Amino acid sequence: MRLNLSLVPSPVQIMRDLLGPEKTYVVGGILRDSLLASFPTPMQTIEVVKGNDWDLATPIRPREVLSRLRKAGITAVPIGIEHGTVAAIFSGVQYEITTFRNDLEYRDGRHPIVQFADSIEEDLKRRDFTVNALALDLESGELIDLFNGIEDLRARQIRTVGDPECRFREDYLRMLRAARFAGKLHGTIETVTFLAIRKNAPWIRHVSAERIREEILKLLAYEKPSHGFELMHECGLLHYVLPELEAGFGVLQNRFHSHDVARHILLSVDAVSHKYPFYRFVTLLHDLGKVPAKRFLERKGDYVFYSHQYISKRMGKQIMRRLRFSNKEIEQSTSIVENHMYNLKPDLSQSATRRFLRKLGRENVDGFLRMRMADRKGNLLNNEGYEKGIFHFLRNLRKIDRDEDALKVRDLKISGYDLIEMGLKPGPIFSTILDQLLEEVLDDPSLNDRAWLLARANEFAAEFKQTGKITVTERAANRDDDEDEEGEENDQSQ
Ligand code: ATP
Ligand code: MG
């Protein structure tokens, strides 16, 4: 099997000439993905390249690589000199050059003791799976395939290079990578490899949260992540990686649903575009609370999951902390999960829309809507007539955006400084007053007027100075706001 060498971009050709053509190989994902895209045509030459990660491998030691590139005037940075990797940058695009390694020794199933090697054969042998152990000879255009990776790729199966148990013991994360790549291929994990994972799945607990998170996010960027998660379930990894999702397998829902909780979640995840792996992750969390929330309601003669969104929110927060997501990501995700049951009635008022946006956060609307649509698609029994509420909500939203209606305290044309001017001392009363002003403005945006707000705040300040508290009005629109329970009563298909 060959690759048409005219497909190799000029930066790679330049580096080949600098490092010596007999000493430079293309390795890694780009070969696998280009081959995959060329199937099932029986052509002997790959004519289309898939992807743009041109990773190179060479026997030349990293310092020498660095100096040769720099001497030629190429921007080059050591991005992991201890792993032997140098990055060369051509017009903003990064190319990685890694010195051959054999990594014969591993410490504690996580960290290789890097040893440089002299032959491409040794380097390919240390790679995880046969489909990831291909190399392209840049002189002849021939693919080097020492472990039948091309055949495995054709069969869409993931098989370790060498004995799976040994390879997994070297690096436990490879077990999860097996499920991820099989997910990518829409394929399977070869039997011996699969059985080794089943046997050793508990080892995955020793892998750092960051590495696991990155694997999950990569899986979520594939076309159909459900496939990889199903494999993780089958080989026993999911129990350790996301026990909360594992618990949803076999938990049947009610007459509104065709799938158990886990499969409904996974179908919903598939239904979010692969361009948004983070929203897919949020979707993965949205119904986890259904497992603990499930109960039988005599009156309905069926199961209900009341308040599951709040349980999902708590569980999701724990999961994201465990996987070391940033606080900002956690906040965004919990807000979407918590609000995912909100009843988007086709006649939702403008003020109710503003109140909802205040809870959700304007910046989370995109994620919320993507998840809502996907949630519906994830339920094969019920996905008709649902768009009305969404279209109406979008119309309301457009008006709110156009009018720049205030949705949070910071949007008010008054601030804490004004309260200080009124002789108040900063303290909890500040947010009580500002929240109350926002409530009134949410009801009637025309009240976001500085003169009016100052006058109203002065009333509160005077009252506070006299009585030590302020009279908070009953929210006028309360009735069309906190209605989650009622919403759930009416709509159990989410
Ligand atoms: P992706 O498109 O997902 O990035 P990739 O094949 O480029 O796919 P990477 O994780 O970027 O995957 O790794 C690049 C290459 O390095 C792999 O193809 C594989 O040969 C090797 N590799 C990466 N991680 C490991 C590992 N843990 N053990 C052995 N080899 C590995
Ligand atoms: Mg890669």
C-alpha cells in the first residue's frame, strides 16, 4: 500500500530534506484516518489525505532536530524534549517531530521511562494499536505495516501491538484508548484485547483524571460516541470511568420512553453535533439523576422522575470536579443541566422568558437549545410538535437581545457604588436591594432607567436605615416561573 507523495505538504518535504529522506517517516493518526477514508476501494495508492496532523518520526536526537531546523530559519520549539518531541511551525501550523523511542520500561502503569531508539521498527513496536503503528516511508511512498494494521483497519478492529495484557500493564490508559478508537472506527475490539480489558479494567482507576477527561472529550468529538461508550460498558471500563452512567443501563423509564436511561442519554449525545463535544458532555450528564429519582406513582400507574434535573446537576458537578474540568465549565454545565426541564410553552411571556434567561444565563442558551433538541431526538417515541415552543422562545429571545433588556444585576443602570453614596455600608443588603431592583426590571424593562432606579433604591435605603430590612414584593410573574414540578407533570417525555 502506498501514499501518493504529491499529497505531502511542502513543510513536511522541507523537513524530510533537512533530516534526511532515509531518516524521516510520517506516523500516527493521519495514516490511519486517510486509509480508513479510502476504504472500501481496492486501490493500492491512497489519493486523498484525511486530517492535518502530520507527525514525523526520526532517529535524530531532539537537540539535533532543533538545531537543524533553526539553522534553516524554521521556528522550532521543544514541546516535550524529555519525550523527544520538537514542534516546527510553518505559517502558524504546527508539525511534531519525535525521535524514535522504544519505551521498554514503564513505571507504575502510567509513565514510560523514555529511551531513544535507532530503528523505525522499534518505534512502531512501542505504539499502542496495530492501526496506530503504521509509518510512511517518505522516500518511496510505501506504508510500513509490521503488525497487519491495514488488515485490522479493514476489519475495523482494535488490536494491541503485542500481548494486550503486557501492553495494558505498561500504560493503563490504553484500555480506554482501545474503546475510543473502536468507537472512532465504528468497529470492535479484537477478542483477546477485549478479554484483557475485561480482566484488568479496575486498573483504570490509577490513571489521572486529566488523561481520562481528554479521552472522553476526544470520543465525544466522533460521529457516534454512543458506540465507544457501549464498548466501555461491555468491557467493564465504564463502571470505573463513569459509574453514574453505567448505573443507567437496564433502568427502564416509563411509557413515554423507548430506551433505558443510559441508552436514552447516549442517543441524545449522538444527536448533538460532533462540533460541540462539550455540549455533548453536558448532555451526557443531563439525565443521570433519573436513576436515583425513579419512583412509581400509583396515581399515574407509571414511573416518574420528578426533580431529577437537580439530582443530575449535583451528580454532574461531582463528575466534573472529579475529572478536573474548570470552574467555568462546571458552572456552565450545571446551569444547563438544572434548567433542562424548563417548560418552553408556546405562549411563554416576555417576562417569563427574561426570568428564565436570568436563571440559565444568556451565554448558555446555545448549549441549552442544542441539548433540548437532542434530548427529543434521543427519545424515539416522542418527537413531534415540539418545535413550536422553541420557535416562540427564539422569537422572544431576539426581542430581548434587540432591546438589550437587563438579565442580571450587572446590567442594571445602578450599582453598589450608588448605594454607598446613599450612605449604606456594603454588606448582604446590597445584593438584596439590587436583586429586588432586578426583579422589578425583569417584569418591566422600561424601569431600567437610572433616575427611576435611584429613586427606588433611595426608598429601600431609607426603609433599611429605619427598620434594618426592606420589603420584598411578591414577584408578579411567579406563576409562570417556578413551575418545574407542574412542567414535569405535563411532560414526562424528557
Ligand atoms: P487522534 O486523532 O485521536 O489524535 P492519534 O493516532 O494521533 O489520534 P494520539 O493520542 O495523538 O493519537 O497519539 C499519536 C500516536 O502516538 C498514536 O497513533 C500512537 O501510535 C502513539 N500513542 C499515543 N498514545 C500512546 C500510548 N498511550 N501508548 C502507546 N502509543 C501511544
Ligand atoms: Mg493526535
